Amino acid sequence: MGVPLQLCMTAVLALYPIHAFSQAATEPIAQPEQALTVTTRLVFVPVLVRTPAGDLVHELSASDFELLDDSVPQKVSLEPFSPQPLSVLVLMQTGGAAAREFEYYSKLPTMLDYIAGNSPYRVSLVTFDSQPEDQWGFTSKVDNLQDGFLHPQPGDHGAAIFDALKFGITQLAQRPPGTRRVLILLSQPQDDGSKTHAEDIVRMLGEDNITIFSLTLSPEKTWLKDQFTKPRAEAAPYQMSPDHPPILHTFDLMTPLLEAISAMRKNAASEITSLAGGESLPFDNEKSLASQLANVANYIPNRYVLTFRPTSGRTGFHSLQVRVRNHPEFTVSARTSYWSTSDAR
């Protein structure tokens, strides 16, 4: 069991109550780092480039990229590749339909080790339902998080994705300068019960250089699968008329219909990853989750990092577009916005 966040609000953040899991070596939380656009106005834009077949494109130069800031072309530089320290925070939904997916999480510690590769790294885990619940501090040993991944506690009926993202982004923003920050959201696609507004998340993502990968389960698909593969309660006997015996062993078709309609609502997790330049990757079993985590491990070190100094002094939200010159067939994944503050210069 991790540390209830309510306790963290009344104690020194670097200390944890003594219990079985608190033996894990964790770091004290650093002071917040300034937003990336506040003083230097140097904007970082990690970019992943793929062919139509999905293969990664390597060996591009800065001149191969076209970057538009509010539709205005910018002069970009390409940061040289160097193994930077990596901070990964996993936001894991435990509320709502997520409890049905816990059996798929046994390989997560191993895959997180794989994601880090040869870079020095720190990993943290936060669980959430209708609010952020338990937190394991940043640690260099993924084994310290095993209890959280292998024995998560089912939460309530909520899935407050925006509230969890707000908490996770705040934690990653406090990591030391020069650290690559990655947030892995393990949740259903739709937000359910957040008090945080989507606009707040847009601004926070625009101010901090954090890449988000969402690994999305489908609560509707899981529910439907359960109806055919697991024991279920039958509908009540249906009495067509007093002259005939009741019909037994019926199946409620209205609920699957409503669940299917719900699946068509806006995919909050996908929208967030688009803003942050990450990827939204669905899974529905342990094998597909491992495959998607392998994709994340491949994407993180193979991103180009473009930088530019905005020609506009306008404060507030800026939209970004990144293309590869002369290659419209390439798929480009990059952050789509940043936020310029009034004291930038």
C-alpha cells in the first residue's frame, strides 16, 4: 500500500509513515522548477517521426523540420543526443472498471526497467480513483514499486483523470533541471468526476516540458467481455403472459447498448497526449499492454528535440505545428502547444 496523499499534506513531503512499503528508498521532493517559457523563452519540442509503415525515421537535421508558432515559421535548432536523466511518473487508475484490469499489471515493473534503458532514472507511482490516492516517491529501483503494481487496492467508482494529471504534472515539474520528464497514464479514456477543468491541464502542459503516454483500457469492452467469459447474474424471469411460464436465462441488451454509446464519447486521454506530444495506445490484455509499453520504450529515446526562441512576444496560449519538409507522408508526433507568460523576455 502506498502513502495516502491526505497524510502527505500534513507532514513533511519527503517523509512517509512507517509501514511495510515505506522501506523503499525514495527521494525528497525538489523545489519547483520554473516553467520552460518564463525566463529564457527557449521552447523545447520533442518530435517523433515515423514512416507510413510505422518505422522510426532517423538521421534528420534541423533544416529538415518546419515549425510554426501560431502559423508563423520559426528558426529551429536540434539538440544533440545525449543520455539525460529520466523521471517517469505512472498514474494508475484503480477506480471504476480498472479493477478488472489488475491481472494484466504483473509485468509493469519489468517493462519500466526496460523503458529507462541505459539512462539514469527515477520512477514514481500514483494511484487514483475519484481523486489521487496513494503515492510512492521517486526511486531508482523499480522493485520498490512492485507492491503497488502487483497488489493495487480497488478504488471507488470514479476515474478523475484531470485531477490525477494535475497532481502528476506538479510532481514532475519539481524534478531537477535537465531531466526528461515522462508521464504514463494507465486509465480508461474518459474522465469521470474531476474537479480540475480541462483548460487548467492545457495551461500546465503548455508551461512544462512533459511528454505523456496514455495506455488506455476500455471499460465498455471489458464489461462486455465479462458477460461472455465470466459468471454473471441473469436477468429476472420475464413473464410474457399469465397463461405461460416465465422465460428464464435472459440477457439484458439495454446495458450493452448504453455501454457502447458511452464508448463514443470524447476520449480525454487521447486529447491530453496530443497536446503533450505523446501517444495514446490502447490495450485489452496483458500481451497487448506489454507490446504497447515496448512501443513507449522505443519512442522515448528516439525523439528529436527541437528548440526555438519565439519571434512573438504575445503572452498566453500558442499553437504549434511541426512538419518534415518534402515528406508529407511522414507521421509527426510533437507537442501542439506551449504557454508564454507575461514575465518572459
